[in-house]
Amino acid sequence: MKLLSITVPCYNSQDYMKHCIDSLLVGGNEVEIIIVDDGSTDSTGEIADQYQTEYPEIVRVIHKKNGGHGSAVNAGIENATGLFFKVVDSDDWVKEIAYRKILMTLADFAGGNVRLDMLISNFVYNKVEEKRHKVMRYTHNLPVDQVFTWKDIKKFRKGKYLLMHSVIFRTKLLRECGLKLPEHTFYVDNLYVFEPLPFVTNMYYLDVNFYYYFIGRQDQSVHEDVMISRIDQQLRVNRMMVDFFAENYGMIASSKKRFSYMFNYLEIITTVSSILLIYSGTEENLEKKNELWKYIKERNFLLYLRLRYGILGNYVYLPGKGGRTITVGGYKLFQKLYNFN
């Protein structure tokens, strides 16, 4: 069994995937790199096969018909042989020094008596137009270099959460919790770092800048105009998060701090959906916003009340055209102050 399985979802990634894979090969034989060629129409599949030929003990390639990012992650989880599991997107990469420290830490847990469910590290926003990079650290939220549970975490401020880039899960946990990401849908990374959490007990945080998240392509899914054009996929993920929270309300609520964290994460996703629908300015999308909130109300009335009458819920429900203008203006200001996409 390998120590760590790293899945690299690839779709028409020929122009940048080598940088990603080369950064992962540093892990050597302790690591299994699963390159998932998700129905690419360029040279992605051939490049992947070349790596498998050159590094047969490290690299495995899965060729499949196109199913989207979630489908590629699912394939990785199904085929992983590593004790732990990580997703690295094909246009991103990892830092060698941090990588080696993470592998040493995982090896200690693999041979120890404590079962680790989730390892957390920092990630870096690598924006193409900016010389300075923004590091997402969790030193104010999580104990450093020690095992901890939900009761030990501190409150996360609005807009700061654990993302796919910052987590490594125990592989068996992902399988046992039944995680299955939807196909042909963007933004499934929100489900990936949401649905496993009720099954997570022991965590460990390393304050190292491990994952470098590239932002710069105009067709990237986090680009604002692209998000609006794909709003139905954002709404699909949002509703699935609502469904999961409603169906597992009791289990989530068994830990007060876990409940608070997961509720706040669902709140920010719902706020993003609502603001994008308002920002688009179309009557159709304003109606979709109303439908989203109606859906939440029908799924779990208590959850609806908490979301609707919280600070962010009131903010996206300011009345009339003037209220919508204030909402969008505030969003733009917040975006500028906190430098987020």
C-alpha cells in the first residue's frame, strides 16, 4: 500500500500538466500519482501515458469518457491504493519542502496508534497578474503541529474556510462516508470539503505552504463572468449542500463547533449564489434566487430561518432595486478589500 494517493484530474491539460506532475514526482515511491484523463481531445492522454511508461511504480493513468471534475475525482477515490488521498488540479503544483514534511507527517501517523482523518496545510493563491502571492493560513483557527478534534478549533471568520487545496483525507473515510461527486458539474470541490466532515474526528495542521493554486485563465471556473454563465451548476451544488445538511442535521449538530463551521460554510455558498444571481441583473436569475431560498425553506425550515435572518441572509434580501444595488456594491467593496475571486 502506498502512503499517499494523489489524483490529478486532466481535461485538455497539455499546456500545463507537466509542471504539476513534475512537482508531484518528488514524493517518490511513497506516492501514487493517478492521472485521470477525462476524455481529453488534445495530447493530454499521450503525455499521461509517457509519465506512466517512465515512472511505472509511481504513475497510473486512467482514461475515461468526459464526466467533469467530479467524475475524475470519483475515479481517483475508487482506484486509490494509498492510505491517504489528495486532489491536485492539473494547472496547480506543490512546493517540495512542504511536500516532504507532509509525507513525513503522514508516515508517522501510518505507523502510529492515532488514526488521522484529515491533514490540513496552507495553500497559496498564485495570481498571474500579481507579483505577491496570497497565502491562506489557519494559525488563528487551528492548533499547529498536534492532533486535535472539533472542540479544539476556533471560529473561522466569514469567507475563510478549508478548501480542497488545503486538505488530505484518509482514503477509507472518503469511501465509507459515501462521497460521490456529481458529473458534468463545476464547483463540486465545495461538496468534497463539506460532506466528509461529520465523519472526521482527528485532525492535524501543518503550517506549511504546500499547494499553489493558479488563477489567471479567462475560462477558469472561478472567473466571475464564467460563474454567472454556469450559475445553474453553482445552484445544483448549493442545493446538494442544503440536502446533505438537512438530511444529516442531527449528526452535524452533535458537535457544536462542527455545526457552526458547516453552517457558516453553507451560508457563504448560499450568499455567493444569491449575489451572483442579483449581479447578473436578469429577471430570470432574480426568480432563481427566490426559488433557491424557497427550496431551503421546504427542505428544513429551521435551517432556512438561520440562513435567511442572519447577517448575510438579510444582506442579500435588501428590498427593491435600490437594495440590490447596495448588495452588489457591498460585494464589490468586499471583493476589493479581501482580494478574492
